[in-house]
Amino acid sequence: MKLLGMHEALFYDKTYRGEAHCLLCPVRCHIANGRTGACGVRKNINGTLYTENYGSISAMALDPIEKKPLFHFYPGFSILSISSYGCNFKCRFCQNWELSQGMPDTEERSAYDVIDEAKRCRGNIGIAYTYNEPLIWYEFVMDTAKAARENGLVNVLVTNGYIEEQPHMELLPYIDAMNIDLKGGGEFYRKICGGDVNSVRKTIERSYGRTHIEVTNLIIPGLNDGMQDIEDMAKWLASVGKDIPLHLSKYYPQYKMARPETPADTMLMARETAGKYLDYVYIGNVYGTDNNTYCPECNNLLVERKRRIRVAGIENGRCTNCGHKINIIL
Ligand code: SF4
């Protein structure tokens, strides 16, 4: 394990013209000597592909797990959240654009520094790789995740899900939970993110059953806020697993997008629409809404989320009222 600085990348081919063909994500960049890929962090130096952000930490904070958001994974606990910089999408509405599209100040840390910090934090269950896109930080995430496992800590990815199958499958055994963005349909990904929805859907399909997953959809007025869009997304997600928690998140103007924020009525309607297909739908960033978890069979209160988080109606993984199996890790 290399600790700091430039680190040779995994998953690439060398071409006869001296290019590096990166195979980490579906962008599949052909990178000329001296250039970096579309994510801004993988650089070809004389035919060898390096990651420039290995061990470069832009932010580190102890967050409630609910902030990731993960509502069905150790509710009420905290997790040490770390990030680097760069992203393989170019979303105009990015809520963390200073880290994903900018060049923030960073500190060089080893995987073991992160583990030491994680073990020092009281009430911490592990490490969340978050804020910017962690999948393009692959090598550091993999090394840290392995060390975290050896130290009894869990690993959480908060991600856009834009990764090729082989690197995804090699990382999954070390990941305990993921929150994956499902931003919209095919046209939304093509026009707004510069990606394709099918690759993200495949990541969700491969992850389901192999690790705990929850999905987030940011609802943006005029772009993906039609109830038909919401229904299509919820139907598709239910075809993978109707017990996958869906977080509908309210958009605020950010970065290069100035559209007005999403109305609360739209959020409530979207929750009702998605709730016809999925067992657990939550809405984020809307003041005063009920985001408790109820049993999808008998409506018993399972987890109460007010100022404090209280597990109220789950025993041995089942609803205490009707015995229905509940997809929540405690
Ligand atoms: S990880 Fe970066 S360099 Fe590699 S294919 Fe994706 S965008 Fe290109």
C-alpha cells in the first residue's frame, strides 16, 4: 500500500500511441501523455496512469448517518465522513461543486491516519466516502476500506454510481452501505450530467443484495419534477427491490443553476407518487415533514425521527406488531 502522493491507477490499458485508456468508469477516457481524464484526477505520465488525489483529504467531519442520507443503516449513529476532489459528472446543479469541480485545499493523510481518527471519534461506526465522488478516488477508498474492515469499522459510499462492473464488483465486498444517486431518466443524464442512466441502474442492480443500498433523487423544477418521471423511476426501482429506501431531495439554486427551489407541494406529491410502488419514501430539505419509518404492512411506527432518533417498533429484524421483515440494519 502506497501511503501518500501520486499512486498508479488501477483499471487502465496502455495504448500503442502512449495513451492511457481508463476503464474505471463508463466515460472510458483515452488520455494523452501529460493530460488528465474527464474527472480531473487521473493523469497519464509517460504512458502510466496515476491518481493525483490518493490520500488528499479536502474535508473530514463526524456526521449523523441520516445526513448521508441513510435512514435504514444504524439509525441515530454517527460516521466519520471524508472527501477528496473531482467528479466524473459535470452537473450544473451540483450541491458540492467546490469539491467536485474546484481545487480545494487538501491535507495528505494515509489510510491509517483516517482509521486512527475514526477510532478516536466517540459513537462513530465507521467511514463514509462522500461530498465529492468517491468512485474516482477508488484506490484510496479501497485501501482505507480494507483497513477499516480490519479495525471493525463499516464503510459507506455516497456516490453517483457511475462505475464499470469489474472495479465495482472488486470494491463491493468491503462496502457495508451505499447511497446511490438516481438523478433522472435517460435524457436527464445525457443533457444535464454528461452520462448515461443505464450504467447507474446497473450499479444499483449489482449492489442490491450484496450490500445495503438507499437511493437519492434530487427533484429540480422543470427538469425531472414531472409526476410521470417520478412514477417511472419508482416503478423501475421497485422492480429491483421495493424495500429500497428512496430519498426525494429538494433542490436549491447552486453552482451554475439558478432555477427557483423546488416547491414543498411538489415534494409531497412526489412522495405520494413514489409511495405507490416503494415501501419507504422520505423527503429531504422540507421543513416539518414526517420522515418516520412505518411498517409497510401494518403502519406500526418503526423508527421515530424527531430531534432524536428512536427505534420504536423493530425486534430481531421484524415489526413488533405484525412480524413483517424490515429492511433496517440496527
Ligand atoms: S475515472 Fe476519470 S479518467 Fe477514468 S474513465 Fe472515468 S472520467 Fe475518465
